[in-house]
Amino acid sequence: MATFKHIPTNGEKGKITYNAGIVSGIVSLAVSEVNGVALLYKNKKSLIKRGNTKKEGVKINFEKDGIYVDVSIQVYYGYNVPDIAFKIQQNIKHNVESMSEFKIANVDVHVLGIIFQEEKAE
């Protein structure tokens, strides 16, 4: 569990504790906001799908100098892969740093494949 101590200036005392799952959720949200991306998920049968299953594409390491994030994605056909990866990095950094007190040290984006849309039968 990651812990961040915050002592308010108005004299109140206390600490704020973030669970690693909270940060993982923020990262997943940041990735889903980028068009043309599918984050990898894993269900009980080890198939890669999207839904209410375990997040397989997000790995987070908490270090002294910040959070190191590894994201594994698939990109839809027709989108520019370097642009998508850059947008994901920017979005993760912005969302995590604005929604929590953590700083992002590094974001690695791993593109594992391309998703081709099936042609509709006429």
C-alpha cells in the first residue's frame, strides 16, 4: 500500500493513504480516455477481453522518486501508434498527478497488437 502523509496548514493533523488499486483505476481511466486504444483485460478463462474482469494491462511500481507505470495496449487499425502512445503518457501523468498527491516518474507504453474491425456482411 502506498502512503502519503499530508499535514494541513490550518493545524489539523492526519494522513492520507492511497491504495495501489486507486492509482491503478486512475491509470485505467486515463488510458480509456484516449481514442483508438483497447486496454488488455483477463477473465477466468485466460482470454483477453474488455469487461468487469482483472486488469492485466496495468503494472505500477511505487518508488521514492515517483510512480513507474507499465501499460499494455492494443491499438485499433487506422490510428497512428506513436501519437497514441504519447497521448497515453500525457494523460496518465496529468490524471494521476491531478487526482492524487503522487508524481509520475516514468510511463512505458507497450503496444501488443492491432485490432482490425470486422467487415459487416451486406
